[in-house]
Amino acid sequence: MALSGLDIYKLLPGGVKPPHPKANCKECGFPTCLAFAMKLAAKQAELSQCKYVSDEAKAKLSAAAAPPIRLITLSADGRKVEVGNEVVLFRHEKTFYHPAALLVRVPDTLSAGEIATLAKAVTDYKVDYVGMALHLDGLAVEAVSGDASKFAAAVAAARGACNLPLVLVTEDPAIMAAGLPKATGGAPLLCAATASNWEAMAKLAKDAKAPLVVRGATLGELAELTEKLAAAGVEDLVLDPTARSFNGSLVALTEIRRLALKKAFRQLGYPVITFPYLGASDPAMEELLAGQQVAKYAGFVVLSGFDPATVYPLLVLRANLFTDPQKPIQVEPGVFPINKPNADSPVLVTTNFSITYFAVANEMESSGLPAWLLVADAEGMSVLTAWAAGKFDAEKIAKTVKNTGIAEKISHRKVVIPGHVAVLMGELEEELPGWQIKVGPREAVDLPRYLKTAW
Ligand code: SF4
């Protein structure tokens, strides 16, 4: 059972009698032991942040320190997917830690050649998004045929064609037993144990040291099954609440997350797997439902097939949700040459917020026009936000011009500032005597036209 902040405090250096000499030392990053205890109770801090907790207290605190949603790891040769271990309902409360894994369904009715082609396409698909490499996470091989040998052959074909983590999908323990040995190189996720097969599935999962999906029509049924499976020694579990519709899925996944985080209801403290194509009438609806589930609160999302047009927006949505909101995505400040600039090429100033940088860089690259992109350190904020916060002012821009050595690369003395900060022009002229300050467009998309007409 979860401990309250006060219970935890009584075990910390400041709360024990007599207090530890290091009580309230602030080394954990909090002003007092009590403040740290409150954060621990809210799952917003790690016990390891305090070096002075006694072993006895550590043992007692382990339940409070344990993540409310179990971390599940799927691995294959060279690839690993981790989901779970989340501690908040809303991203802005802290951050989401482990992105929902996106997997592609592989029915065992496909030929070995078709499976190899699909596996290669999934493996090779990569998106470069504001400096991050986005990719899919695995394959879910499903026993559609009802034939154990066909399933085994499909698993072998998938494994032979790629090193992606696998999910094996069948409720028939005999078919699962046939496919399991073919999933070499790492334990797959077995899907699924139900009220009628859980003992046989538990044995397979235990023998293979593999995580197991638990499938139930209600949260009560799921909780009952996870309790039985944990008692049988299978602790790495994933929930399939079988609520497939938009509304049903949202309600079930939200209730599971709330019960795990707010009520410390251990029986539902596991990641969730979803199959959006089972609740959607066409590919567009599947995409929307998958997006909803990535946002709230799936751990694994199995897509019906591989289509870059479907996968791209999901990967980008996921990347935006699972980055730390307290750490803006940044690029290194400095000078970036675009399209082989020379001494006559324009100098464009922007901030080091990744999305701002890539918006400008992409527009310029696709225009074919050469330029020097001068990126100021604005603590990862966009132009207007940084200006409003005093992180992108005339002094900062002048410092960037002076420190980056851009003057040695060019023959002119002109610099273009973003239109949103036109107000800085006068001040910047004072900071950079001898330089001509030009005001560019507000939007990156207008840069090529501006450079052709106004540079
Ligand atoms: S590190 Fe934090 S919790 Fe530990 S003794 Fe110091 S103030 Fe207290």
C-alpha cells in the first residue's frame, strides 16, 4: 500500500529520532526532507536522490518508491522497447517517460516472402524530425490461420527478416507454444491470457521469461486475472481491456491510468496494449483512434499494416507528447551553412528552439538559396517566446554575431533578424556598429521570397 508523505518523512534523515546529521541538507534538490518526502509520495522524485536513507528505511520505502505502472521491456537482438513506469496523468505535471510502442500487425496468412518484405519496410522506415530519429518499434504476428505450423512459420519468417521486438498474438496455448521457440533473440510479448487459458499461458510466459498480455472484458476481470498471474509468478504483464471503440477505449484506458496512479491499485498497474483497427471502420478512423490511444494512455499500439502516410503523423504526435515539457528541444547555437553559402550570402538570425531552427533551415534548403544561419542561444525558446522572456534581445544577437566568427566568413556586414523582433533593430544597430540590420519576414515560409526581392 502506498505511504503518505508524512509516513515517508518519518523514515527520512530529517524524520528519524534523533535526526541524521545530514537532515535537511538539500542535496536531493529539495529544501527539506519533508519537501522531498512529499515529492516521493507524489511519485515526482526518486528515493535514490537522497544518499542518507538507511537500508532499513529503504526496504520499507520500496513499496512507495516502486513505479505505479510496471516497466515492461521487449527486446530482440539489438533492439529494445520499454513502456510503462509513467508517474503522471498529464504531461505538464512532469513528463511522460516511455513513448507508446507502435507495432505493425503481421497475419500468419501472409507468405514468408510477403512477411520479409513487410518486416524490411517497417525496419527501414525512419523519419528525421527536428533532429530526432523516429521509427517503428516492432511486429505483432497474429495467428489468423488457426494453424500452429503456419503460425510458427510466420514467426520464423518475421524473425528471420528483422531484429524488431515481436508480439505473438493468439489465445490458443498450443499455437503459442508452436510459435514461441521461433521468436529467437529476445523474449516476445505473448498475447493473450484470458479467464479460460491463463494457466497454460502463464506456464509458457514463465518458461520463456516473456511478458504476457492479460485480456478481460471488464476492469474487474482484468484485476482478478493479474492477481492470479502475479501469484503464479508472472509479473511482467500488459493489459488488454478489449474496449475497442473511441469512447470505450478512452474510458477504459483513463480509468486504468487513474486507478494505478491515484489509488495505487497494483492489480491494474501495468501498461496497456491496443488494436485500433478493431474499433475503426476504415483506415482514417484507425489512424484517429491510434492517435487517441497514443495520447491516452496506451503502452503498445498495434496497427493493421504499414503505410508511411499513416505512420508518419503517429510518430510525430508521439514525439511531441513524449518529450520533456520542461526541456525544450534545442539545437546547438552557432553558424550553420545552408546550400553552400559564400562570402556574399545573407546571414539570417534565429533561435535555438529545434522547431524554429528546422522551420527556417528546411525552407531555406528547399529554396536552393545559399545562406548562413546564425543560431542564438535562446535557451531553446522560439523567437517570440524568447524575446518576451528576455532571452533573445539585441545584446544576445550581437554576442552571437561576435562570438561565432561569422564576420570572417562574409564580405558584407548585413544581418537579417526575424520580423517578429523588428523592434530590436535600433538597439541592435547600437550593439553592432558598422552592421546593417535588416528586418526579415515573420514566417520562415516567406524567407525565400524576401531574399529574392529585398536582400
Ligand atoms: S538529501 Fe534531501 S532527503 Fe536526504 S537528508 Fe538531505 S534534504 Fe533530507
